[in-house]
Amino acid sequence: MPRKTPGPKAKGLGGELRVLRKTAKVTLEQAAASIGLSKQVLSRLETGQRNIAPDEVAGLLGLYGVSGPRREQLLTMARTLNDPGWWELNAPGMTQESATLADYEDRAKRITDWSPLLVPGLLQTPDYARAFMLDDGVTPTEVEARLAARMRRQERLDRDDVHYTALIGEPALIGNDEIHREQLAALASAAERPNVTVRVVPTQSMPRLGRVGAFMILDVPPAVVVHVEMARSGAFLDDEAFTTPYLRRAGRLSEVALSATLSLRRLVGLRDEMEV
């Protein structure tokens, strides 16, 4: 039986079912009636506020016309909702939001990260991440727990089934100490990996909308999820009306960013010029 408290996997599965329903042009009322649920309960399933049983998933997939490997993948996901991922096992630094983000990252085929003022978390060195967490008032004990979780999240980029693009604002590269120099060196090293692209957005070219804040676009077929960062929390968006503006911003940022080759030169140049 599904566990009472929905985990990150429930939100991910619910979001994918929601996208499939809309693609099939099936209303919430029609879908709920097809598996004997109320509209309110199905809405909670789609938003990850309630676990969903495999037979419910099977019924919805039949209604939406989903078959073959995609059907089996989603049914497997439904059957393993109770099987925790690493982010739910011995990970004291993982908040519910961080665990949900780790689940999306684990399943994403493409990730685009826009970070105007800081190096994005998936590319941060331990010393860089620790310094900013301490500056933000996080206690040293909590910092180490969060840091361990972040370093584990970074292992996602070790697999070749995802392509990660980091769009980094030039202000994020400013610094004049050993921590920043090592971070620049780590960025340059990451940029040479086949599944990682690092592109610098020059300050003078940065669109006004790009300065609003950091966000991450996760392509988790058939859904696109946007994670919007805030000071101490974040929000997940999966409705097309809300994700489209961020996709446009990412497109505009890509237009003005330095090429991958020029970005690498910029990173190496800043690293070599830095006085420490």
C-alpha cells in the first residue's frame, strides 16, 4: 500500500500525469470519473499531495493513450513510490524541497540553470558553498549536512544520460581570494566535460528580466518543470502558462551569452589574473 505521506516521487509522477492528461485533452472531471475518484482527489494526486496506486496510474494511462515503454516506465515509478531514493536515505541536509529537486534532477534528461549572482549549486566547490551558507547565517552543523547533500546531488552530472547547461552571470565570477580562484578552476574543468556546457552572460548584455533571479529548467519527459529560487526556499512550476516565460528568458540569455569556447577562455583568464 502507498505510504501515507507523499514523497518527492509522488510529486514527480503526479506532474507527469498532469501533462499527459492535458496533452490528451482530457478534463480533470473526465479523468477522475474514469478511475472512480473525485475531481478533488485527482487534483491532489497530480500535485503530489496524495500518493497514487499503480492501478489508478494504469487506468489513467489507458485513457490518455499511453502505451509501450513509456507506460511501463510510469507504472514502475508508481510501484516504487515507497522505495526511497538516496535523497530520502540518511540525508539530514535534505529539506522536502531539496529532496523534490533531487528527484527531478535524477530523472531529467536536460537541465538548464540560470544563476546571475552565484555559481549554480551543481557546480559549486565545497569551500565556495560552505562560505556562502555561513554568510547566509546557516549554523556550522547544518552547513555540513546541507553540504553533504549538495555534493551528492552533484553526482548526477557524472552520468551521461543528462546534459547540463549553466548560464552564469558575470557578477557570479567576481572574487579575489583562494576560494573564488578554486571555484573558477572547477568551472573551467566542468566546462570540458562532454555533458556539461558553461556559458557566461556578460553584465552589459544581461537582459533586465534575467536579473530578476535564479531558476532551473528541468526537462523530465513529457513534462518541463521550472524551479524558481528564493532567499530560503523555492517554487516548482509545471503549468505551461507559468513555465513558458522562463523558457523565453533562458532563450534570451542563451542569445546574449558568450559561446562555450569564449566562456572557457573567460573563466581561465579570470582565474589566472586573480591575485591571491
